[in-house]
Amino acid sequence: MKYLLPTVAGCASVAMVGTLLVSAPTASAAATSPEVSKEALNVSKEGLNVPGARDSSDSTATAANQSATSNLPNIFKSQTALASAKVPDIVNASASAATGSVNNVSAGLTSGADEAAPSETEPAPAEGAENEDPKSDDEKSDDEGAKDSSDESKTQDEDDISGSVRQKTEDGVNIALISDVLDVPQNNPSLVGFTFSESKSNIRIQVRVKHGSEWGNWDSLDEEQQEEAQNKGSEPMTVSNASAVQMRILGDSAPSEAELVLVDPKRAAGDAQAVAENDPIELDDQVSGDSAGAESAPEQSTEDSADAEAATAENVDAAAGATVTNQNYVPGSSTVDTVAKKVSKPKIGSRSSWGAKAYRGSPDYASGIKQAVVHHTSGSNSYSAGDVPGIIRGIQAYHQQGRGWNDIGYNVVADKYGRLWHARGGDVEKAVIGAHVAGHNTGTFGISVLGTYNSAAPPKKTRDAVASAIAWKFSINGISKATSSNMVGHRDLGQTDCPGDAFYAKMGEMRSTVNSILKTGEQPGDSKDDSKKDDKSKDDSKKDDDKKTEKPKAKTTIEKYAEKNKLGKALGKEYAVKGIKGAKAQKFEKGTVYWSKKTGAYHLSGAIASAYKGNAVTDLGLPTSSEKGGLEDGGAAQRFEKGSFYWSKDTGAHYTSGTIMKYWGDKGTVKGHLGYPKSDVVYKKGRGEQLFEGARLVWAEGYGTTEFSPKGTIAGGVSDDNAPGGTTPPGDDSTDDKSAADSGEGSADDKDSKDDKSKDDSDDKSKDDKSKDDSKKDDSDDKKKDDSKKDDKSKDDKSKDDKKKDKPSKAEKIAAQRASIIKDAKANLGVKYVWGGTSPKSGWDCSGYTQYVYGKNGIKLPRTTSQQRYAGKEVSIKDAKPGDLIWIPGHIGIISETKGQMYDAGSTRTNTTKRSYSWMLNRGAKVIRVVG
């Protein structure tokens, strides 16, 4: 594999590679500069030899991407691509006769209107694209060339590098260029693309992505073109959790100056803070179109729920408003109602918060906007909230450094968590001319949601955020009502499926939300007077107003608290907190105040306030203290009724509670080796788990808390999470819990071990003596048998002979299997302890040893101690038999033939040995019977 070196050259089609959130050690988002790397494309012999490199060009799995439509704005496409979508046989509709273009509709390809749920490797299908004639002239010449390479060399241009059959796809399409397998950054989102100068023949750009050891299908990419661009290139495509990518160009000849470009936006230390400070938009039920009802607390949803909603297919019918239409918009042609109520600006994250580079030159402005256009960006929806700033940063770097654009094309970007971000440079309150839809950039407001939404619409909170931004822009431009003409999807203005079928089907709902906001003039959190429901309530309201002139209304406890703590003006009415009886809350400019008779009033703000939702509310209860800052590494914490929240810039805000919180406290909390929590604590069915910076803590009812490596997971197919390498296993200390043997290891000079050894010697001697007696007895028996045979009259001897012919009983088989297990366990004493090992040659850990011994006797044990715990039935320690397993969380051994002893692989100090298991009994050991 190759890894591209940094440069500042051109760019291309984009593949964003989302990975798990990791903390960056330095700098803020604004100080982080993406790296742009490139590699000239040719025909790589190594690339051709990679499995699947010559797979068919018309894979049904990627047919969705082979149409001329795409999930991106038409401004990102060439006019030839748009022309080929309408008339596939005409390829160079807007290009000179001597110049080829990207062939967006390949021969023989089909593009279905339906698709399955969005996947990380398959961008969504497009609608409205026709198929080319499978017997096009280009393919005919290609086929003829394959038959006669000499004729091909004579007739083709000098730049035509097609040759042997080996350099063609399985369905006979010429591979003009193919790259090596290229590594991509693993720890943060990244973008990969393709650029070129000119092409003398029609080409098709394809990319495939490797996830782990598996390659995905080849996905075809459309060309994108914009007046600001300094080269030609493909559209963006998004993938996630990729380990490598490969690119190929199909066509008669290779385009000039062809390059594959990789953008690494890096992860900035300020990304988490940018997300924490940019509150998601939350609309009241009456505004967002949800069922109306009595006043209640805002929906307590989690960011995980946003992931789930965005990843779940909604099976949207194309008839539900997903038909591609062309309503060519001309600025000034829309009817505008100039009477509109003023709507306040929603929360929009600044460009500096996600680390934007400066606009190249000066932004252009229109006199105002008359239309809003809704988009999606295409690709995987599996990004995390912390990935968002980097993704936007990477798109801008791709457009500016790779393609030479002035800036990112959209005016505002929304994410699936309901946050809004200022994208294109310029004053967002004015009509900045963007680059989001060809021919319709002047006088329009372009807003795009990160992700692909063909099969599943964005979460409700995201749709509300989009509606909130559009309502605000409409209000300041004198538009009082959203209609199907002034609030449109990208597909209404061009040949594309953007913003996706499922998202487009929600346009009517979003227009209604916009109109609700415009009607009241109120944004999310704005104070509302819902008391005027009938004439009687109006009269009562007037009476109350009269009373107010005489005597001011007494302030509530929450209002007094907010005033005392200078939280600013109220952003909504007091409401009941869902899930906590008698609890009240109210939002203010600088935080949300929570109150109950039991706890009193305390407020939440910043990252902790954003994280306090969903399970956190019911798990923790209400806050019982103010936020305390100045902790280790500049962190902060806040106590609640049943636990605490902790925050640091590297880990974000997470809560802990119960037994795990107590254990963490005993270890020094954030000052100890465990550091800050990196996930919320989860308790379920007698088990608890939480990830910290220094370890993963696992608690099991009756067994206590065990530390595991913070890397990896405690799941099927992985090795025990005892500390790797030369480090000491968790709790492996002779002074820990005042135990001479701990966590799978006994002291080297364990008294029990010495006694056991003596006992073993005594047992062996006794066995030898017994063996001698048995030998004498056998001689006597043989003599008797000989006498018996001579007279052939003994019925007892006949009975014995019959029994010898019988098969062994079940009990005898079990006893034999147990004896064999003990034999194999004893035979491997002394094998070295190796964390994660599973064989006697290279060494093993405790569960690797038990798995091996049992495997030798035809029993397949699972890999980890936690799984082996449930491999058989639990029996009492008094009923334990040789060959049974003895288990505590994090360690396991095989009960030996000697009472009170076991065979186990303890640690690097003891390796594989026979020793006492009394220390395990003190920890609530369980005996597991697998045999019998």
C-alpha cells in the first residue's frame, strides 16, 4: 500500500472517511490546517493485480451511482454531465469537438428508483437518468480493439493506453488508469478525489473503498464543474471507517494531468468545544408540527438517537413528492409577500469555530433572497457530532486547494444532530451569492445537510433546524409564507436526486414548520403565550394585564435564581422535566435552570447542558451543585442526585454513577490513573461498564469491579483485556486487597504452593505404592483366572467376560474425559504467559490456556473469560470436580485433581502452574461445569 505525501496540488471526487472520535493533542479548530496530498495516476500493475480491480463496470450494487444525477448541486457538475442525463447519446453538448468529458451514464447500466437503507460504501441511487445504448460506438471500438491489438495501436490516439485484455474490466470496458491501493487516515475524517485537465475521450471515474479486509463495489462518480474551478474533477463521495481506497478511470484514453488527491482535515482540540457551544435547534411541538398538547419539557433525545433515525430506512414512495421536475427559477419571478413578522436569528456555529480558511477574494452579494434551496451532501450518515467540524473543514480545503474555488458552496450547513454551521464566507445575514445550484445562485439561500437521505430522512431535529434557518432568512427578506415555489429541493432546479427521496418527501412538513415560525414571529425558545385559547381566556388575560399595572407578578424560584446568577432573559416558559416527578426547568440566555423541592435550583450550561438529556436525566436526576471548574487539565464537573458529570476538552462531557463511580473515586477520580470518563456509564442486568482514559471498568453483581485495557472491546472474538506487554495485570499486586495472589496470579513464594507441592509428592508416592499393590493383586487374579479356564465351570468368570465386551457407560465416558483434561492441563505446565496468546508454542493467557486444553478434548470454548463463564452450568464449590472451570471476573482456571488447587496461566511471573485457588474464593469465585 501507499500513503500519499502532503502537497498543495489539485483535487477531485471526495470520499470522507469517518472514524471513532479521538482527541487531538494540540491547537484549536481555527489553528488546524488540513493536509492536501496528491499522486499522479497511471496504470499501476500492482493495482491491476488487487482482487476485484477488474470487476465489471456495471455492478448492480453501484448502479445507483452510475446515473447522470447525483446527490450534489448542479454547480458541482459539468454541463456535459447534465446533457448526458437528458440525452445520453450526446456527450459533448457543451464541450468542444476535440474534448471528451466524463461519461456519467455508462453503457449497459441500469439505475433503479428504489434503494435499500443507506450504507457506508454505497451512495444513494439517483432518479431521472436514462441508460445509454449498450452497443455505443465507444464500446464497439473498444471491443474491436481487444480482438486486434495491432489495429488498435494504429487507430488510437498516442495518448490511448488501452492494451491487453488484462487491462479491461470483466465486461470488456477499457481501464485507462488505475491507482495502487492507497491508505487513508484512520483517526479522523478524510477526503479523497480525482482531478484532470482535459480528456480526449469519454471517461468514467470510479472509486472503491476497503473496510477491514473487504473491498466494496466500484462506485461511479459524476464530474463537477464551477466557474471558480481551475481544473476538472469528480463529485464528492462519502465513506466511513475505511482502511484503504483505490481509483480507476474507464475509457478509451487517459485524461491529461490526472491526479488522485487526498485531504486530511485532521482533528482539532477545539472541535469538541465547537460542538458543545453550538446548541442544536429545538422547536416546540406546536411549531415543529408535532402533536400539540399541554406544556411539557423539551424532548430528551440523545445524539445516538439521531444516528439511529438517520440510518433507518423509511421506504419513501417516489409518489410522495420525489419526482424530478424543472422549475427554472429567475430571480424576481417568485411572488413575494412583503408583510412578514421579524424572526430572531437561530443559533449558527461560526466559521471560526470549525476552523474555516478565509474566503478567496471578497464575497459577492445580491440585493436579497427570494428562494431557499435544500440540499444534502452525499455519503455516509455514520459520522459523530465531534466529526462535523473536521468534515466541513475538509470539504472547504478540497474545494479551495484542490479545485481552486473561492470557498465552500453552501451558505449554511446542518448536521444530523440539529446544529447549524455558517459555511460560505460573507455576512450570513445578507444575501451572499453561493455556489450551490447551477444558474440559480443569485438571490437564493443554499442550505445543506451532511449525509445521504434517499432511504431515510434526516432526524426531526435536523429538519426543524433547516426550517428555522429558512424562516429567519425569509423574515429578513420580507417573505411571509413558504411555498413550493420559494422553498424547493435541489432536484426542482436541476437533474439530480438531491436532497434525496426521503428528505424531499419531508419538504411539505418543513414548509409548514417555516410558516408556523413566520406566523408567530418566534424562533425556538422564544417566549410564547399559549393561554389565549378562547374568548374566556382572552378576557381573563385582559384582567391579568390590569392587575399587572397595579402590582408586579411575583417571580418564581427559578426566575429569582436566574436573576441572582445573571443568566440573562428567559428564552421560554417554565416546563415540567420529563421522567422526574415534580421537577421544573426553564431556559435562559446563559443556561437552563432546574428545580425541585428536594434539590432546590441549579443551572446547567455549555457542554454539560448539551449532554444532559435522554438517559442522563433519568439516570442522574436533577443537579445538586453548581458547575465546578479548574479540575485536572482544565476540566469541570457537576454533581447530580445520583451521580456526576465530568468534562474535559479531550473527552467531552460524560456522566458516571453507582458502583463504578465509587470505584473510580477510590482510585483518585480525574487525578488518578483512570483519568476522565470517555463514555457514559451503562448498567444492565447485573452488569455495569464505563470507558475511562486509563481503563475500561466492568462491574458484575457479586463479583466486584475489574479494570480492562481501554483499547478494544469486551466482546466475542477478542482476547482478554488484561494489560498487554510487560505491564502488570489489573490488581496484580501482593498488597492489593491484602491478598497474596490476585487477578490470575499467586506469589512466587506462595505458602499454599509449597504445601501443595509436598502434598503432590505425597500423593504421587501413595499412588506408586498403590500401583505396586495393584500389580500383586493382578498376579493373583491371573492365577485364579487360569484355574478358572481349566475347569471352565465358573459362572462368575463368564459374567466378567461378558462385561468386558460391554461399551463404557456415560459416567465412564465423562470420567475419562475429565481425566484427559487433567492430563493435558498438567502436560502444559510451564508454558509462558502471553497476554492474548492461545498456543503452547507462543504462550497464552488464562482463557487461551483453558480454551486450548478443552479443545484438545473435543470441547470448543469461547475465547474470553466472560464468555467461558457461561459455557456450562454453575455448580457449588463443594461439588467441584477435577476438570471443572473456576472463574472470577477477569480470570479463569481448571480445577485439578488435588483438593483446593487449580491449573492456570496466571501472569508473566507465574506462567502456567498448579496452585491454590483460595484467593479466588475470597472474590466470590464460581465453578462452571462444562463436562457432564
